[in-house]
Amino acid sequence: MLLLLAAATMMSAYPDEGRVRREMRAAPRPVREFLVRRAGCNHWGGEEAYDADRARQIAEAARMLRCNWIDLDERRLKRRYAKLPRVIWLLKKTRDWDTMR
């Protein structure tokens, strides 16, 4: 349930929103968890480190989300679910989403 709530915060109104919601619910759990994690990385990666405390906060969030591993983890998921075009579509469609959507 928490994953679906987090996923809902990633989305804004656009033509494929309904399909994305359906695909999120139907996606395997590792994919859903990855999408939420990647959205967090996208969000924190766009934040400004305007002072040392903020820079530490951003670095800690990126560390906890394992943002340095996002690209590798995405490639692994694409290989694992290569025969599920719906999953591949979902990974592609949500690539640039962040937690503020």
C-alpha cells in the first residue's frame, strides 16, 4: 500500500496516467520498489546544495536510496523482465519522474 501511495505522488495528469497506474499495480514488487527508489533519486539529484547541511542531507538521501546503482539496477530489471513488455514500457515511461509529481 505504501508503494502505491508513493507511486501516486510521482504522477501528474497526462494522457498515459491511467495506464501507468494500472501497470504499477500489476508490476512485480521489485519493479514497483525500484520505481519509487528511482523517483527519489531523480528528486534528490535535482536538489540544490545551498549550504553544507543541505549537501549532507542530499548525499545521505542518495546513499540510502543507493542512487549510484540505479542505472545498473535498471539494466538488471530489464534483463529479468525482458519478456514482459508491460514492465519494459513502465520502466521507460517513468524514467524521469521524481517524487514531486
